[in-house]
Amino acid sequence: MSQAFVREQDEEWLQDVKPDPAALLRFLKRENGGRPVHELRVEEDKSGRKQYVMSNGLTYMLDMDNRWQVVL
């Protein structure tokens, strides 16, 4: 499993991160070896859900259960 999704110390998974953009940024910073990850922009999908485009090259959004997921 990629370290972008799980921490080695206590196995925190992306979907376990609080449904808050600031919590997502803290999680991504830890997963990025302490290097900050920045929000580049926020877009909306066709259904109006926010998608967070990040400087790590990935886009994240909250699913229907209010858990973070990577947009493919």
C-alpha cells in the first residue's frame, strides 16, 4: 500500500481523517515526510461535491459517508 494512504506508525488511513480540509492537509503533510502539501484549488463535480486539488498531484473529495477518497 502506498504511503500516501497509510501511516506506518499507527496505521491511520485516509478515510479515517476527519472530514475537514485542514485535517486532510495535516494528514498529507505527515504522509509526505513532513513536507507541506498545499491546496491548489477547489472544484465542484457534476453533483456539486467539492474536489480538492492538491500540490501532491492528487485530487481528494468526501464520499457519501463523509470520508476522504482520492478522485480517479
